[in-house]
Amino acid sequence: MTTDALSPTGRSTIRRGKDRARTDRAELYNLLDGGMLCHLGVVLDGAPLVLPTCYGRDGDTLYLHGSSGAASLRAAEGTEVCVTVTELDGIVYARSVFHFSVNYRSAVIHGRAVPVTGDEARLHGLRTLTEQVAPGSWDHARLPNRRELAATTVLALDLSEAAVKVRSGPPGDDEADLGTPGVWAGVLPLRRSWGEPEPCPLLSPDAVPPAHVQSRTGPIA
Amino acid sequence: MTTDALSPTGRSTIRRGKDRARTDRAELYNLLDGGMLCHLGVVLDGAPLVLPTCYGRDGDTLYLHGSSGAASLRAAEGTEVCVTVTELDGIVYARSVFHFSVNYRSAVIHGRAVPVTGDEARLHGLRTLTEQVAPGSWDHARLPNRRELAATTVLALDLSEAAVKVRSGPPGDDEADLGTPGVWAGVLPLRRSWGEPEPCPLLSPDAVPPAHVQSRTGPIA
């Protein structure tokens, strides 16, 4: 992991809430590595389209994938996309409605989604995606066959143009509102955690979840 | 709450994974009402831009807001936007990498984001937004003053053109993979829950969170 600064372009320079901008590339990596879902934005017939999808990061490449027949993937291929990953950490209750907010971490990535070609590179992309969502699974499950590979589009997005924004901590109320009696202010944190594994009903009843599933337990950072 | 069907247009008709499509308008309302964050997609300088933001629903109107100086809000004003709300419910472990998936609920809304004008209508929009994120807060906190209202843009998006997609349940493995010995398959659920309220450090130490905050406790559906 490098500690290079994010090198913002015009559109990835944060103008609103500058104090929330993060410029360390390690913060981008941390957020992406902890996430499991992104929102992919493309322009389709002149209008924006935003779809939730999985992703995987390897170095400064973000991989996306999908059915090769999907219109959204076809719209993304070779064109400018925007990929956003957001974690909501809490609700910020302020003394004034105006200062209500949420605590969050977000990464907004701009770039051209390039089709990944060649079996080796495509399998690497799919491995990265699988391991992001379900670490340990690539070496556990059956790997893609010819037909499955042919049915899958893999896209790569360079992480060079990205903006990371973080809000944390208590509300930023106006001085004049601070002493208002009877008005509560603070943060209500939002937590994520893993539930108990739910085995596939078609699995043998004595099948035990493997270590890479069982180790995913409790709170998610 | 109506039980009207969603009336899909070409772009809001789900083509991939049709079995995941939901057509009951009540499912759209349920998902939106339980969510706290959406991803707003706009086209800015010809490229897509996806930003996380709060929203509020009242009937068939979705309200968005932001600083009147924000480029993203200016880009959204009066133009076609896409608003997507997604809840990730779990990771689907399959017997083959190809069938790995996630359980989720998503709503993708297309439409023109119309600026809300007039104090009364704008305050109604802001109330809807505040109550979505922090129910009970509009009557607890100080309401927006002139200056704050002037600094805030409120946009309204009609919910008529929306697509709801839900994936739930176990993996959809191929018949041929079902009996593979030693390979686990199933769902690892992802839970959300509220943490303990964290009072603002500038609050009097004996201040107690009000009922509308204290009642937000435990798991989030």
C-alpha cells in the first residue's frame, strides 16, 4: 500500500465541505477494501443510470463485472464512468435542523472503464472481485468454465482520479444554538455486523461452514 | 400507501435477472422508507457523477437537498437524474465462483429533479428529509431561519418511474455442482443496528437523549 497523495483533477477536487476531504491514498484503499458494494454511474441514452454492483480492488485498479448481456455494462464499457463507495457511520443530531447531518466515508472515482481481455487477466479480475466480497472463496469454490467466462464482462477502472470525503464526530452547531435548553445533540452510530451463516438447504445437514466463512463474525469495522 | 403497480418504462424495465424484479409499488415505499442514504446520479460535463446524499419520501415524491452552491445540485436541477437506494442483506456463497452473489434490495428511480419553490413547500421538503433521517427531530430542533433557507436547494423527484429489484435466499448453483463434497454454500447475513447515542461534548453532562433518539435501538430491519 502506497501513501501517495490523491492527485485531484478539477472534478475530483472537493469544493463543498473542504474540511471533509482526505488526500491520502491510503484512505481510499482502506475505504474500498472494507466495502462490499459500489454504485456505478454511467450515461445511457443521455441520462444518468446508477446501479449497485460488486467490485474488487488490486493496487490502483478497480474491477467490475457483470453479465455480458447487461445494458449497463455495455454502457460502461470503454466510456467514462463514476464509481462511488459509501459507508454510513451514524446520524448526526444537531440543535438546529440546518446542521443535521450523517457521519460517513465516501470515495468517488472517475475514469474510463476498460474491458479486460485475455483469460489470465479476466480470471485475475474475477478472483479480485470474488475475494473482495467473499475472502477465501476463490480457492474453495469451482472456478469459472469456458461458458461462464464467455458470459461475463470484466471491466477495469484506474484509481488515479478519486475523491475521498469523511465526516465524523459531533454536530457543528452555531455558537448561538449551543446553550438551547432541552435540545439534545450528538451522534447515533450505525453498526454493521455479520449474522450466523445460513447453509444452503440443498447442502448435507452435517456440512460445516469453512474457516473463511466462520471467521467472518461480529462487528464489521 | 397505495398498492399500485410500478409502471415501467423502457429504461425501468428489468431485463437481467427478471425473477428479481418487484412490481408492487408498496415494495418501493418500504425500501425507501427504511433507507437513510441514496446515491444521486447526474451528468456533469458529459460524464456521470454519483454522490451519496440523504433523501426523504412523501407519497410519490422524493425530496433531495443540499447547499445551493454545490455543483452536483446545480447539475441535478431541472435535469434528468437517477436516484438509487440499496440495502445489502448478505453475501451469497455458492459452489461455483460464477454463482457467487449478494442478497440485496434496490430501487432505481429515474426522473427530472424539479426545484421546490416557495417557503411552505421548501419547509415541507426539508421536514420530510429531516424526519426520514432522524424521525422526531423536526419538532425538537431549531427550524431553518431565512439565511439557512436561502442557502439550501430543495429538489423534488417524482417516483412514477422506478425499478425495484430484490435478491434473497440461497445460492442458485448449477445442478451438476450440487453434490460437490467439501464445498460449503449458503448465505452470510449482514445486519445493521444502532449503537449507543454519543452526546455532543458541548452538551450539559446531565442531558438525556430524548425518546425519539432513545427509541432507535437494536437491529435495523
